[in-house]
Amino acid sequence: MELGSRNDMESEEQGLSEGSEHQHDQECDDDSVLEMATAFADFHPTDDSQLGLQLGDKVAIISKNSADWWWARKGELTGYVPTNHITSHSDEGGGWQDGEYFGSYNTMKLHLEMLQDKPRNTAYFTAIQQNQHRIQDKVVLDVGCGTGILSMSAVKHGKAAKVFAVEASEFAKQTQALIEANGMADSIHVLEGKVESMKLPEQVDLIISEWMGTFLLFEWMIESVILARDRWLKEDGVIWPSHATLYLVPCSAEELYQTKVGFWESVHGFDFSALMPLAKEEFFHTPLYNHVMKTEDCLSLPQKILQLDMKTVTGSELEETTHHFEYTLNKAGTLHGFAAWFQVDFAGFHGDASEPFVFLNTGPDYPLTHWKQTLFMMDSPITVDQGDTLDGTVTIERNKVWRRHLRVNLEYSFTSITTKDIKVFTKLFPIWR
């Protein structure tokens, strides 16, 4: 959800003659509105030709000048608005964006990515195989089953008696074909539809789901898992993953910063530094969800900023959380921002303490997964020394309109160990609306 190119907008503006500017005025006077739209994220204008937006603002679209910028009216004001900050009232799906969300899981690309993720699949398979004697002859619910790979593993490796495999996307038809092709149609019952609308004939012993998204929570599939738990999990039942932990660490990202922002300082011998603020806005307005970091990029030890027990967590608890952090930097370097990753555990059964603990960690010290790491780039890199400190908060707020999205607000003070100078930083990151 990166901001559309400012150069595109300037080119569009250059194409507007005085007559077309008059046309905008005339369209406003005639109240000729193409459609109404709502802002799903705040937007701070960078010049007088743009309209500022706040979450929930209603705007009238007057003309669609390019793919990235539309001319709009808000109250008595007119100006350009970025199309990736607004949604048309005619868009399907409402705040949940179910058409967009479930539609993405009707593609081969996503399933290929997940099935090729060896650490992901190994964690689930190992948990099932290690607990075969506990899953055998039990009833399992697979929430968001996708291709049905976990359902099939529960039957083949876990010896489950029955699996309810729920898939809301149209890919459920392909799942049914795969189940039949593998001779498991008697044990695995594919149910097409949202879990919220399902009616199961019985309670289940185990709920299994791969619900984790970018920054753990994006897509908010966790809410469907919580609902399934409350409706169908037996009192002594188990849910996998059983626990989830989100980590945050201050870090360097020198190569990325120089490639995207530092590049503009001098271009072929010319001073292009005036474009650096625009580059920061375009490339770092949202976090980078596919960042691959090295352990040596970490400037301190990671801290846990969110811990979830899947047997007890509620949806309301996740609407907004704030965690206070204090980091003491353990090396000198450049602080560009913060990186995040998560770990999920597969506990819950009362087993032998000597059994290996099964978990999946998406951090830089572990084999790379398709989640990679999430990078939050601040606007102003700072040179740091060993012993410098960061004191602040990270707030995770669910989008009140676009319910599968969230916002991450970082506020902190930096204190130099040598000069004792204190600098304050804050930045709000939408994921992705």
C-alpha cells in the first residue's frame, strides 16, 4: 500500500491546462460528483494541491486524473487525494473486505508460497506426529484449511478419526478434489464458507489453524479461530498454535536506506536531495513486510511486545494494546528503525516433559519463512553508540473501519550515553490501511 508516485501526480498536473482547472471549479459548482469515497487512513499533504485526510473522512470524487491521484472535494475544499488512502462506497465487501481477502486465497501463488515454506510445514507436521497417540481417534477442526494439507496430515500422521476442514474461499472446491484424490474423503469433511456461519454436528478435541499474518495479526484471522474455540472446542481440548509471541528490536538497515533514500542526495553529479522527503514517504510510509535481516543488524536484544494464550485470549483484548519498552543498545551503528517477528508454540497436551518442544520462530536466527521479518523504517536515521538507550511505547491498534488492518504507533526517546542529549521520535505505520 505504498503512496502513489509524486512524479506521476506532477505529470498529471502539468497536463492540466487553465481550462481544465476551470473545469474542476465548474464540476464543483455543478455538484457533478462521480462517486463518494471514505478515507481508511490518515494522509498528510505535502503541498497546497493536496487534501489532508483523517480516518473516516468522506470525500466527493470530482475527477479521476490518474491511477494514483484523484481530484476530490471535502467540505468547501478541493484538492488531490491519493487513491491508496480512500475506498469507493461502491466497493464490495465492507470493512471486512471479505471479497478481497478470501479472493486472494483462491490463487495458486499464495498456496505455493505456503507449501514451499519448509519451517512452517515442519513445525505443524512435527507437532502432529509427536502427538499421534493423543490425536488418534479424535475429532479435529482445521480453520482456514487452504489446500487441506494440515487436515490430511492430521489423518495420515495423527490418525484422527474425523476432520472438519473449513475454507471460506472458492478454493474449497479444489481442496475437496485433493482430499478425494488422496483417499481421505471418508475422514475429512470439507466445508466451504466462513467459520462464523458454520454449524458443526459435534465438539472437537483439537483446533488447528495457520492464522498468522504480517506482524502476526494482519488479516485478523485470529478472530475466526477465537470464535471457533468458543463454539466448538471441548473444555479439555487443545488449540494449535497454543501460544503466540511478537518480538520487536531496534535495528540497522543501511543498504536499504541508501538504496531508497540516500540515492537521492546526488544523482549523476546533481543535487536531488529535495526528493528525499518524498522518497521516505513513498518507500517507508508503511512497514516492509518482506524484509530479510541479519542477526548483526539488531542493535539490542529483542523484546516481547505481545504474548497470546490461544485458550484464553479474547478479540476485545486485541483491539488496542500498548507495550512499554526500554532498550540498551549493545553496539555502535546507525539506528534506522525497528524489526518485528513472531514465534508460535505447539503445546497444550499434557505429555512427557522430555519430549522436544515444538515451535515456529520467524526471526533472523532461524531458517527463513515466507513471513520473513517486518521492518519499520523511521524517517531520521541516527548514529548510535554502545550503551545508548531507547525508552518508549509501541501501540498496536486495530483499524476501526477496515477490520483486517491495523496501525502501529512507535513513540520513544533516544538518550546518548556520552552527551546525555535526548531526542524524541514518533511515527505511525498503517498495515496496510
